[in-house]
Amino acid sequence: MTHAHARAGATTGGQGAVALLDRTRAVVDPRLRSTVETLPGSIRRVAMYHFGWEEADGTPATGQAGKAIRPALVLAAARALGGDPAPAVRAATAVELAHNFTLLHDDIVDEDPTRRHRPTAWNVFGVPDALMTGDAMLALALRLLAEDGHPASAAASARLAACVIELCAGQQADCAFEQRPPQEVTLDECLAMATAKTGALLGCSCALGALYAGAGEREVAALDAFGREAGLAFQLIDDLIGIWGDPDRTGKPAGADLVAHKKSLPVVAALTSGTVAGAELAGLYAEPALDEAGVRAAADAVERAGARDWAQTEAADRMARAVHELSLAVPDLEAAGDLLALAEFVTRRSR
Amino acid sequence: MTHAHARAGATTGGQGAVALLDRTRAVVDPRLRSTVETLPGSIRRVAMYHFGWEEADGTPATGQAGKAIRPALVLAAARALGGDPAPAVRAATAVELAHNFTLLHDDIVDEDPTRRHRPTAWNVFGVPDALMTGDAMLALALRLLAEDGHPASAAASARLAACVIELCAGQQADCAFEQRPPQEVTLDECLAMATAKTGALLGCSCALGALYAGAGEREVAALDAFGREAGLAFQLIDDLIGIWGDPDRTGKPAGADLVAHKKSLPVVAALTSGTVAGAELAGLYAEPALDEAGVRAAADAVERAGARDWAQTEAADRMARAVHELSLAVPDLEAAGDLLALAEFVTRRSR
């Protein structure tokens, strides 16, 4: 049902989403760049590097700032609710700045060495510079909204700030989970964390688009819920790819998350399943490292514990909820087409 | 002239400032606390610890959240411009949250082990938790303003966000200076850094108070300049204390900044003075450590290079400029009394 809905609504399916993202970048990237260029001196340089516009030495680079999924959601939500997307470009830019603030800080906290096939900002410029640049980028996002004369700007500002607080709590919970014994993290805690880390900003992007279209509270809440549910569906599918891979699309080997002992949603579902297979997985996760056979055994244990089926069903269920929420605010599926195409793109995209 | 001005204007001098800060805390602290208590789970806990309201294990603590100089400036500025300070309490709270965001992140970047006589948040909870809590606190500050129905809230929000960007650039510059050879940092760069790091938020506090009093652009700019100049005067005096001490007030030994090889304003003034004494100081700073005689020799070199006199004159000059700026917006020195008392308190306060 979900897919039937989504396909009916999507103007031209996945191709439509790709074209939509291209059009979004064409509109948002110049604004994003000119906004980032207002940052002072050294902070600007780190930000220009992070977005892929400059090399570490300041020479121009041809990188791409990102897929622009969140800005596309802002503009598509504004259109779906009958609004003019042009004034919402500022909100789309703010959301992309806020997203990149989280990337800069998450890479520090997770000690990730690379992002978008390049060394991360902290890796190149050191933790202090990357930290301060993230801070400035968050302030810039909220400044952009506060300086807007649009009637929705205060509400959008408050909503984005509240979302950032939720994102921080989600990231904090994620770090805390990694330090707790595997069986102690409940699936509910894990779902709440994923909602905060992944769903909140997707929901906020849709809500900001609705606000800029002059939508009422009920529509704004429905758009937020649409983005959150789609975000959780995305996370579940991303977690499945992290175990069983999606080799023909990404080339990423299966089992990557298992090698890293990541407590992804299917892993936690298995660990907390009370099954023999769940206990086997706990045993395998207790090992400091897993060889190829160990990774296969772990993936097999997740599947036998019923967690692969659970994650697939849960993802489909979340997408169904997302579509339902969207239909509350946008009964005309034609008008909702772009949002559905983006949701489908997000949940199918390669890692 | 500066002091005559300041004393004439101060309602009851230093005592007045102390009473003013007490009254500010009585009004702002409950609001600050109830706002911080809205933060989610673990982030709230780190924030409650940071403010001194809870111990690390979550039991109540009797600590004090800080002197509340910035909130006091907000409220005093609102009063000085004939406004009702009551609606400005929200802005005062936002400014204190933003200040504490900088403390949480600066302590990470500077690897400071203690703050307000207690282990710093990163030291107790780890870098990820302290970093995320700082992020959430910044978002909370800007959310508080965005959710305010006051006519000044959008302008205040934009101004605070712009100030945070400046603070980040200042902190980034400070870190960068510490890694450059001593003679390469110019005094102008150093003054700009101190203005960004210390003056900007004091100026912003005064500007926010003026905005909440409904003041015009000219008054707001003058109040901002007043806070910035007073902030730089404070920094210069703080730097003098870091070399020659203020033992009867703080018990802090003289020479602390020299032991730490800190490139404070008088030190940079001496290093860039082109004098023999400046070259001597550079030689002493090239040593990995200074013994008691070395610290005395370094302090003596700063003095012989003319940098002690320079810092004292510059501080007095900055205070004079601060008073001049204030007089542009508030010609009635009676009305400006509280702001002058706070400026005098800040520039005389113990470290």
C-alpha cells in the first residue's frame, strides 16, 4: 500500500527526486555559499573546506556541498501547501547550515576521519577550529531566520532551535548507548534516539516549508510527522544496508556495521529479542573483533532472531504512517508528489 | 576624568554594583534554571552540573551560576533607556545561556580542568557530552528569544546570533595565536581578538537591553560600543593582574600568565615593541619553562618595554571611550549610573 501510494504520488518516481534535488541545489547552493562567505576569516575557511568549495589550502575545489535533501523538503513542503517557494529559500538555507553544523560536531564526537570522501574538518584543521566553525554555522542558521522579515521567521526560528536541542540529545544518547553493555539498551530507547538524530531535522525541514507557506498549526504538525516517520524509515533501511549491504548500488561491503560493533536498530532488536539467536549475537559482540566468518554468523543471528523481518516491516509501517500524515495536510496527492518522491528517494538512497 | 565620570554616575560605587548583581541574580536565576530544566535528559544533567545547581551524580548542589554581569548589563541598559526591565529578563536569560555555551566549549578547546573551583563539564562527563550540552545551550538561548512575543525579539535574536559568530572567531583566533611564533602576532590582531572574545558579548548584552527598551538604532549602537570598550578595558586590566597580580584581592600569585607563556595584551605589546627588553622577553618565552627568577625577569622586561604603561593607559582610554559612548545614548548620568557602576565593577573585579 505504501509503495502504491508513493508511486501514485511521485511525479516521476526516483528520476523526479533526482531532478528535484538538482533544481534545489541550483537555487539553494548560491545562497548557501554567499551566506557562508559572510563568516569571519579562519572560520570561513574551515566552512568552505567542509562544504567542498575549497581545498584545505584555500584553493577552489569542485566538490558538492551535499545532496540538499533537507532544503528540497523545505521547498517541496512550501509548494505542497500552496505557498511560493521563493521566500522559503532562506529557510532551506538555514536548515542546510544546521545540518552541516551537526556533521561538523558529530565527526568530532565520533572521531570520524572522512566525510564525503575527504578528510573531516577536525582531521584537517584540528578539533578547536572544527568545533568553533560548527558553533558559528549554527548561529548563522538561526541568524538567517531571525534577520528574515517573513511573518513565519520567528516561528521557524523557534522550531529550528528546538530541533537542534533534540538533535543534540539524540547524538548524546547515541554516544551513551555505545558505552553501555549491549543488552542494556532497549529498542524503545534506540528508536527514540534515531527519531531525534535522523527524523527530527527532516520533520523540521518539512514543518519550516509549511510555516513559510502560511500553513496552520495542524498542517505544520502533520508535515513534521511526515518527515520524522520517513526519517525513521530511512534509518531502518540504512541499518539493514549496514548489515546485508547494497553492493550493486554502493559497493559498500555487507557487514560494515557489524565489524564496527554498531548498535543499529536491527542489532538492538536482535539483542533484546530474548531469543537464542539474540544471545549468540551478544556473544559475538563481546569479541573485540570479528573475522569474515564472525560477521556472517552475526548477520545470520540477527536474521534468525527475527530482527531483519522486524526492521523491514517497521520501515514499511513508518512509510505508511508518513504517507498518512502527509495526506492529513495535503489531501491532493498530486500536490504531495514531490514530497513523496523525496521520501521514497531518501529511503532507497545508497549510503 | 574617567573615574570622576564613573564615580559621579555610579549610584553607590562598587557596593552599588554588588547589590545590583545580587538583585539581578534574584530575578534571572529562577528563569535561567527553569529554562535549563526544559533540556532533555542527559543534556539537562550536564547543564545543571555546569551551572552549579547539581553535583555530578545529580544530587542538589548549592553553587552559584555565575556573577550575572551580562544579565545585569541587559537589565541596566533597558532601565537606562527608560524601558521596563521586566520584559528584558528573557533577553538577560538568553545572554547568560549564550555566555555559558561559550564557557562549556572554551573549556574543551583550552583543555581547562576546572571552572568556578569545580572540575569542568568535559572533565566530568567527557568531551561529547559537554560539547552537545554547549550546542543545546546555544540553541536554547536563541529559542528563548525566538519564542518571545516582544517586538524587539527578532532584532535581539539576530544580534545575539551575530555576536556568537564573532565570539567563535575570537576563540578561534586565540587558539591560532598560541600556535604561532610569539613575534608574528601583531598587537592589532590581538586587540581584535580580545574585542571579539570579551567585548562582543558585553556589548551585545547592553544592545539587547536597549532593544528591549525600544531604543533606536543610534542608541543601540552606542550601548554596544559602551559594552565593547568596557570589555576591552577589563581584558587589559585582567592581563595586568595576570603579570603583576592583585594578591590582596585574589591571592593569585603574580606572574601566572607568564608561567603559562600566555600571549596576553601587555606581553604582545612588549614582544612587538622593537625594544631590547622586548627581545629579552622573546628569549625568555622561547624557554620551555620559567623559574621564579625567570618570571621576575619576564615581568621586568614587559615593564621596561613600556608595555605595562601602555596597557594601563589603553585601559583608561577604553574606559573613557566607553563613558563617552554611553553619554551619547544616555545624556543623564543619573540614569546611566547602574551601567557605569557595572563597568567599573567589571574592570576592577578580582580574577
